[in-house]
Amino acid sequence: MQNEGGECVKSNVRGVISLQFKDLASVKYSTLSGAQLREALLHGSGVCGAGQPRSDFEFSVLRLDLGTRWAMGNKYFKLRDNLDQLVVQKARRVLSFGGAWSNHLLALSQTAQISGIQSVGVVRGEEGFDNKLLARMRSHGMRLHFISRAQYRRRHDPDFCGELCQQLDCDTWLPEGGANELAVSGCEEIASLIGNRSKFTQVISAVGTGATLAGIVRGCSPTQKVTGIQVVSDPGVFDRIDHWVGNGVSASWSLFNGAGFTGAGSKSTGSTSAGSKSTAVSPYAKPSSRLLEFIVQFYKSTGIALDPVYTGPALSAALSAAFLHSIARGEKVVFVHTGGLAGTAGFISQFDQCADRASVQHYFARIHALTGQAR
Ligand SMILES: Cc1ncc(COP(=O)(O)O)c(C=O)c1O
């Protein structure tokens, strides 16, 4: 069987269609050269305004963005076991939630289609609204159902989800972003990709619901530090990650919100501390012009395309003055590129304001190539 990216999808022995990341074994890192790191620091948070950029640590990017078009980045790891379980349960139709530019709904539409399950996307917005991403979801057989912002706020309420399932003739639902225990256990595999290759001392990843980070923490060794960078203001995220991490042997972890650390946990010392719950996170999905310039310049110097909602803000925060204090001399840091590039099409007009128009064109050409999506 072939999906739209032309990649092969095999059935496993249980007869369940197992979604294959295109060549998981060859997932690679890009280690920034000294010049690329310096450029990134200069374009990042102005950390080097007066002084010199630091060059005494190594910074690499784990390229989950290169894995597959149909469940790019963390989506493959979050959805794979969920879809496999639905197949085993013989579920006919599943619903889930997202915004009009949701990478999660796009990935669900594709993985559900591959798994032979019908899908319904419950979208925050007005009936009749349309865009290229929604059109792609429909082209994968996803039925779209629009609800108001007020209704959308009830997406975590099991009674509301149950009513929607009944109304839309679905057997079950996946939470927004697919964030549940199966997603967390799926994301443990990200850690094995990191751990197998090299001895990184610190692993950094963007945090929304925290499911991806919790999986990485569970999968990393106690000698590694894992840092999540919050891109959404969410006072519940620390407790959620702590719950998902559980009591097994895992790495120590902390959360950073763009200005400071907001909590830390370590099972080896048995300590957790939810620090300040105040937030310095910029408004979700409202990238500043400075962030967009950073993304374009980062692409220009490294060839790595970041998105403006998750990986862009997180990587730029990881190179900020406030964060750099936590990186010791000689550390080998790896940033997990969690994908998110399909949703970037929702920001084209903002990117068009960037000074370096030629680089914006190249950036979108790359995104087009990686996601199979027209500009
Ligand atoms: C590209 C990207 N990176 C990171 C995240 C954050 O993942 P999580 O919600 O598991 O924290 C998301 C949300 O799913 C995402 O789309």
C-alpha cells in the first residue's frame, strides 16, 4: 500500500496496519557548525548584543521533520499506537479536535485513512470556513464538523465528547493533539532514537500538552537532562507531565517558559518542584515579526525549516540569554524537531512581511517539498 508521499506502509503480523516511519533507523541529526550556531545566536534573542556568542557547547537538531509527510515529527509517535489500538478494537470512526490549521488533525486524517478507519475533525471555527489544510484533511476522507469557541472550550469534558460521538456517529474520540497514555508511550521511542546515536547531555523539545516531553523523559536515561520549552500558557502542564512520567527510572526534567524555569522533576532524587506558574510565553500561535525573521534566517543558515508555533519559538528560546545560563560548558545539546510544518501555510502573509523576501521564498519552497503542500 502506498500513501500520498509514495512511502510504503506494511501490515504487521496481527493484521493491523502498522504505520511505518520512513526509515526510522536512518533518522539523523544536524549538528550546527560553529558559524551556524553563532548566526542562530545572533538572530535569536539578541543574547550577543554586546558580547560574543557562546561557542563552548554543541547544538544538534534531531530531524523528525524528515521522517514522513503524513505524520511528520511527533505526530507519528503520538498517533501510531492509538491507531493500532483502534484497529484492534475494530473501531469504525474516530473523532478528534483541533484548530483550522491543526497539524494533528491533518496527521489523523492521513493515518486514519491508512488504517482503514473513518475520521471526523471537530474544528474550532465557523461553518463554511475553508483553507488548504482543511481541504487536505477532507481529501483524506476526514469529515469536518465546526464548533464555536465556547463549545470548543468543553473539549476535555468527557460528557461533551460522548455527546459529539453520538451526534457524529463515532465510536470514540482522541483528545486534542492525540495527547493520552498511548501517545506518551509512543514518544518514548523518540528517546531511543536520541540515546542510540550519541551521548547527548541535554534533550530539548517544545511543549504543548506535555505528552511528547513526558515520553522523551520516560525513555531517556537518568544521566540525561530533558528540558521542555512551553509554547502555550498552561498552568496544568507541570502536573500533567509529572503524572505521565510516573515513578519509573527516567531522566530529570524541567520546564522553561521563555523567561525562566517553571518546574523540575527528578525520579532519581525523588524530587519534583512545580516552580512559578506565572508565564512569559508569548500568545499561542501569534508569532512576533522578530520570531519570523529568526525562523527565516535560521533556515537560510542551516537549511532547517522551523514552524512559527512550536519548533520556532522553542528553538529560539533555547538560544536565549535566559536559557543559555543553564547550558554548561562542553554540553552536547539536542533539540527535537517535532515537525509542525504543514500548519505554517496559515502564516504566509505574516512571513511575507519579512525583510529577506528571497529567503522567505526558499523557506516555503522547502516546506512545500517536505509536506507536499502547495504555497
Ligand atoms: C510541531 C509540534 N511540536 C510540539 C508539539 C507539542 O506536543 P505536546 O502537545 O505533546 O506537548 C506539538 C503539538 O502536538 C506540535 O504540533
